Amino acid sequence: MHEKLNIGIILGSTREGRVSPLVGEWVKTIADQRGDAHYEIVDIKDYQLPLLGEGDAPGIAKWNGKLAELDGFVFIVQEYNHSLAASLKNALDLAREAWNNKAAGIVSYGSTGGARAAEHLRGIMGELMIADVRTHPTLSLFHDFTGQEFTPQDVHLETVNLMLDQVNAWGSALKPLRK
């Protein structure tokens, strides 16, 4: 039997009043019920990352160290102005090798389910040598949220599980490349 993967659920926003922690906890609850990997929330906000090129804060080394411990990722991505949050883009840019040859899934939300942000993220992941999986749960601000309250529709459960199946399969397949 092979060793369980370590999968980080990356919260992609640092904004005040953000709902990404609610979405991340929802994904983690579903993931933990599976028992197929070790899942943990990784909140960009906890690392107090400087903007790229504006210094070498201690958070950068800590951030890279955390990413190096992980075999794959699930990005919680919110759409801002037809793209992803600047905090996520910055966090992606502040690491390089720590992302390489790992698998990732995306759970996005926004007025169009966050689809445009997810598509931008896919291009960035390609450059960072992250293998993104096809299945992509999209949450609607109109159907899955009531104000700041997160009330996901039951239909998303199957999609999240399928995405996690793919992240684990690809994460296992890529693991020999990182040795």
C-alpha cells in the first residue's frame, strides 16, 4: 500500500470579509470523510507575504517550506474583475520549485462560478509545472451564497469528490518525479 499524499487546500484571498475560509472548510470536510489523503487548510494570509520584488520577508521561506511539504493542492479561487485575486497571484509568484510536478484542483466562486479566474489560474499553473485536473467545481454567488453565508447546493458534492479523485491520482503519478 502506498503512503497517503499531503494535499493543501490553498485559500486564495486575504481580503477583509472574505468567504474563502468557509469554502475551504467545506472542501476539507468533504475531503476528510474520504480518508485517502491528509488534507490541510493553507491560508495565504497567515504568511504575510510581501509583494514580489519588495523584500525578502521571513514569510517567503516559511511559505516555500509549507509548499515543499505538500504533494498537491486544491485552490479556493474567487473571481475579482474577471481574474484571480492579486494575493493568490503574488503567492504563486513567490515560489517556484515548490510547485513543480504536483497536481492541483480548483474550486472557484463568483458571479459566473469563478470560471474566468480559474482559466487564468490554469495558465499560471502551466508555467509553474503544476498539473491541473479537469474537474472543476464552480460555485455561484447567486445560488450557493446568501450574503456572507455559504450554502452550497448538494449537486457540488459529487463534483468535489471527482476533483479530489483526480488530484490524488495525478499527485500519486507525479510523486516519483519529485524524488
